[in-house]
Amino acid sequence: MTENPHLEQLSPLDLLMPSIYIRAVLVFQPATLTPAAEIQQTLQQGLDRLTKQIPWLSGRVYSTISDQSTRSLEIRSNKDDTPTLLDKGSISVCYKDLAARGMPPEGTPDDIWPVPSMTDDVALASGAPVFAASLFRFAYEGLGLCVCIHHAAVDATGFSEVVRLWATNVADPTFTLSSSLEYRNERLSRALSEALARVSAISCDTLLTRHPEYFMTPPTLPTEFPASTSKLFAIPVHWINVLKELLGKRSSPPTTNTIICALIWTSITRARLLRTPGRSEETSHLVTAVNGRPRLGNDFSTPVNPYIGNAVLYAIAKHPFHALATADSDPISSLAAICTEIATPQSPTTINSQHIAEVHRLVESMPDPRALFVGWDLFGSRDLTITSWADADLYGADFGSGIGKPAFVRFPYMEADGVAIIMPRKQRGSDNEVLEVVVALRRDDMCVLEEDEMWQTLVSK
């Protein structure tokens, strides 16, 4: 680092993100590949060009304290630095064996990743790398590219943009960005300027009342964490389209995302309620992540001038346990009501520039953003969080001759309870398209889910 590094002050929306890395592995099939050493050199050269276009990728995330004792985060980088693509060697598993099983996340070992999943206060005090990447080879053939970017720097959309730009720089060494990717704070503040002026006088207490997705009381940790696991499922889009058509006869058809969220929510709640029938009268909360970029105008983030930062807002839907668990007995009527519950808090009339400005203002009003916690139950097997990567075009990332496009995109294996991720779509529009979903639950609830009759009907064999 130089004595006067480039500083990128992170935005209030960045400060809301957990101190973790977004991590994905892009798996390339053998038929497209040139020798691994040549691929590593080509990828590194593309990475060198990318970090000149986005200098903060080569930096580190630091925690800071202002003269007014306000805590924040910033990225410090040196324009001459470039992350090194690490070579993790070979793993003992065969590509063909894993591919035949759908490339399950648990099939790849933990030590292929260049950085751990989380960072703590100690790491942020000394600087946590913004970006890290590694390369590994499967036994006999096949290649994996692990990409990790700190969540304080990007969300899922920002992560996908970085991968897309890296691929473009590898495939076309003459590529140049047509935009300068200005500072995120200034760009976000300008897009929100009118709305921020309207909310400037609103008190912190009022903002917390308006935004139950945030809370100032830390979650209660259980005395013992139950054994949990995660599994990858595939749901044929054919079933989603059938339901969409049937539901469309009652009202305007729900989106594919709304239907898949409803199916996951009802199925998981049904499995949970079998274990704890006494919770029948309780209310479950479904939390979904919403990309705020389109809510800030068509020109806020474009393919030629993407906003590479965090623009994630949370929508919370609520529905009784018993109504969710029995939705399969009258799927059309019940599912229609549940889809409405999901779609309403996600709608552009709910999460609009005013909503985003209020969240922005809420974070700014906190001397320490770490005092804000999520407003849903993380550990009680009551609520569910769903993040959709369906629109993240990671399968379209073309690294050019000798590497090509990934055959699989996977996230690391995780042990959690009440988390689902809708994976990037691979064959959008094809007759045989499936939606891949990673579900993380208590092990006992996962066993019940896999035996659930409705769930078995939905998932592809």
C-alpha cells in the first residue's frame, strides 16, 4: 500500500450487510479447456485489467471511527495492486461423478476457497481483502474458479457484474469500460436526493417503526444449535408455468419468483409443523431480498454503467403456520393468497425511492450501524429467508476461447436453518428448464421435507 491510498467510502446500504464474503464457484467442463497453467495466466491477465478499471477490487475493507465517534467502513486500495489468482491444485473428486449428481455443493472441499466465509472486527481493523479468487482442478479433468467478494462491497447483482466484467476482460484484452464507475456514495445520494430531503427530519424511532425489517435488540442465541444441513433441489419450470396459468385465471398471474417462494415457504413450514404441532397458531415470516436498483430509475444502473455496490432491501411477508402448512389441500385458492402476501411488500409501490431513502437515513442516524439487527427470527425455526440469484447471469459469463462459459455455478455447502437460495438460471426459456434451489434446514426437518408428498411432486428426479 502507498501512504495515500485510494479511499472508497462505503454507503449506508453497504453498512447493513453482514461481515461475510459472497462466494461462488464456476465449474468449467473438460471439453472446453486448454492446459490449466495457460488458463491461470489468462485469467490473471484479465484480472489485472479488471482491477485497473475497478481499483477498489484490489483493496481492503477497514472499519473506521470518525472524530464524532461514528463507526463506518471504507475500502483502501492502491492502483498498482492486483489480487493474485491462487492455485489450489487438484482435488480427489472426479468432475464426471459430481456432474452426474448435479454438482452438489458438498462435493467440493472447504480448502479450495481462497478466504474463509466470515470476517470479524479484528480482520476489519487490519483490513479484509475485498476480492479473492482461486483455481483448482478436478481429478482427471475439469476446472473450478472460486470467486469471493466481501459483502460490504457488493450484493448479488454487484458480484455478478464483477464476474461478467472479469470474463469480458479475459475474452477481449482490448475491452475498456465506457464509464468511470464513480464513487458509490455520491451516486446513491444523488439518485436519492429528493427523497432524502423529505425524510431528513424523521426521527430514528419513527424510522424503526416504519421498517420492522430492522431492530435494535440483538437476536437471542440458543443454548445449543441443532444439527443442520443444506441440499440442492431442482424444480421443473413446467410446474411453475402450470401454476402460473391456473392462478392467472383468478387474478393477474404471479411472477415465477413469487410462486417458487410460496412453494418453498409452504413446504418448509409443513415440515416444521410436524415436529412442533403446538406452533400452529403462530405466524411465520418470509424475508426476501429485493434489488433496489430498478426502484431508483432506469438510468441508475445500466449494463454500460452498472452500480457495483449494495442496493439490497428486505421485504417481509407474514402468514399463519397452519395456513401455510395446509396450503397443499387447496393449492390454488391458498397459494393465491400466499402469493399476494409475498408480492405486496416486494412491490415497487412499497419498496420505492422513499423506502430506500428511509433505510439510508436510518443507518446514517446510527452512531454505530452494528447496533442494527435484522427484525426476524434467525434461530427459532419459525421464519425463512429466501435470496434469489435467478436473474444473475453467471452462466452467461463467457471467458472466451479455451475456457468458455461455466457448466455449473455453485455456492459453498452451508449448515443453517431457514435459508433458501434460488440459484442462477441456466437454460432460461427451454422446455426442460429447471429452477435449482438450495435449502438449508435442521437435519430432522430436512428429512421430513424430502418425504413430503407435495415437495416430491415438485422436485425433479
